[in-house]
Amino acid sequence: MQGAKHSRKSPEIGDEAVVAVIEFLSAFTLFLMILTAFMSLAQLELGSNDPYTDLIDRSAVDGLDRLTNGNGWFVPYVEGVRDQSNATDNWHEIPVTNLYEGVLQPGIINNGTLDLERVNALSNVSIEAMTGGLGLASDLQVRLLIQIESSTNSSREGMVLFDGGSDRSTASTSSVASRTFISGIDVISVSLEVHDGGKAPKVLRITEISPRPADGGPEWIEVENQNGFALSLMGWSFERSSSSGSSDYLYKSGVIPGGEIALFSGDPASQIIGNASVVYDLGISGFLGVGSINGLDDNSGRLRMLFAEEDESAGNQVCKIEWFPTTALLSNNTIVWNGGPPAQASSWNVSQSPTPGEV
């Protein structure tokens, strides 16, 4: 009888198999880690798979590059044609009204460093000039924030050097690109947000009016631009009415710098201007009076400020001020906005201390 054969695996062979399995699993795990890292890097480099989101991301990056890679430039128009012979990179020295009469690419860098004079001059730039100069599509909006992030002088930290543009609350897509610069004792951040929200609201506000000036002085209206960017007066109008009738005045040109005050006066030559950056003459048209000539009624009347877009036939009311005999408006009294809704009667107070050009 032939005996049964028995086989026995060598312990060394079993151990080698286990080691091989462990090495395979380790190598496979390492491969998965490398693959995951590569895919993450690819996603970071390529951005999202949505072309529209990629467009806005790229617009923010490219726009910030244009703003922070050089001096910028301005080319004036002469009879509707670019005058290249008078082009300049000192755009920040051009008067605010002239910046509307040419092509502007704003830049805030000079000799490789952040130029605070150019930063300050951004208040002379309109939102339209900014978006066009940065090469953005016409349906995109911007918000620009420049502030001190840190400083050896702690009291300067958080100081806002510029803040202007449109709110992204109605935007479906937005992107922010930022850079930091060292300027003396400060570290300054420049953040450009590009989004597809609505246009910046028209934030001109009447802040004080003088219907009854003393000593033969001019009547005046004080208006503040509450946006950081400049706003054109095109499309803005004043309307006054009283028992003797009504009149209006529509602006087709003019500009108020960002964050600044404008005075509309019955006689700019004798007008006390305070810190107003611009003064416009409404006496020559007869809309505002001076001396014994009244534009605004002394005892009772209404003044409205309206705005109309290019495709609108009638203006929309932005501010409304009314006064009556019961208001008891005395000589040299003014009517001052208290910060409430500018079309409500409760938002206006009588002041005995006129402050033209001071908000």
C-alpha cells in the first residue's frame, strides 16, 4: 500500500507573500496620495470647470495686474480723436473734469512701489473709467478696497485709503484678487473684487441747503458723493417749486470726486466753500438766487434732486426737502440732512449755523 504524500509550505515562502502584499498595498496607497495631490493641483491651476466663473476669476487677476504693475496712463481726446502727442503717465495730475475727456488706464505703482498720490487720485476716477481701463467686460462691476493691514504705528492699522465701487449683494458670481505692498512703516493690501451684480447705486445726496441767506449772500445747495469713485452729473437734475411756480435744471456735464462735496451756488464768486472740492454756478441760469433775487422761496417751497438713466424719460426722486411758514425758517438758517431717508420730511432739520462745504 502506497503511503499518502503530505506537503508542507515553507514558512519562508508564506512570510514573503505577506511582505509582498504589504508592499503592494503601501505602493498603491502612495500612488493614490500622489494622484489626489496631482488632481488637487490641477484643479487649483485650472480653476473651476465653469467657463463663466473662470472668466470672472481671470478678470479679477488681470484687472489687479493692470492696476498694480505700472504708472497707468491718460490719453486726451481732441475733437473726438485720441491725441497721442499729449498722452501722459501722470494721470493723477489731470483735473477731475478732464479725466472724462479722454481714455484712462489707472495705475498706482511708481518706480516699483505703491504711489500714495496715485491712490489718492483714484477718487477722481469714475467707476466706468475704472472698469474700462482695467479691460473688464461691460457687464461686470468692481469694488476696490485699499487699506493698511499692519503698521509699526498700531493706530494706523485698519485705516482705509480707498473704498469704492458697487455692492455684490445682487451678484451671482464674484472673485477677489489681492496683493500686499510695503510702504514705509505700513503693509498695505490692494483688493479688487469683480462681480456680475448691478451697477453701483447713484449715491449723491443733498446734505444742506440755504434758501434764505443773510447779508445779500447767494443761495446754495450742498451735495455729497458717498461713493469712493467719482460720479458724473449727467442725468442728474434739480427741481424747485413754490407758490410762484416751478423750475428745473438738468445737468449734461460735470463731476463730483469720490467722497467729496460739491456746492451749487447762486454766485460762486461770493460763495463760502469750506472743504467743497467743486463749485457749480446755478445763478447764471436763474435756478438759485443771490441778494434780493430769489430762486428758492424764503417762506415755503420744495426742492428735489432726481436722477435718470440714459434710456429713461423721467428722473427718479433721490432727495426731497420741503419747508413751510410753520418751519419758521429765519434769515441765515439752513436745512440740514440728518441721515435718514432723504425723501422723508423727518430727515431734515433746521440749523442756525450754516456750514457750506462741511458735512
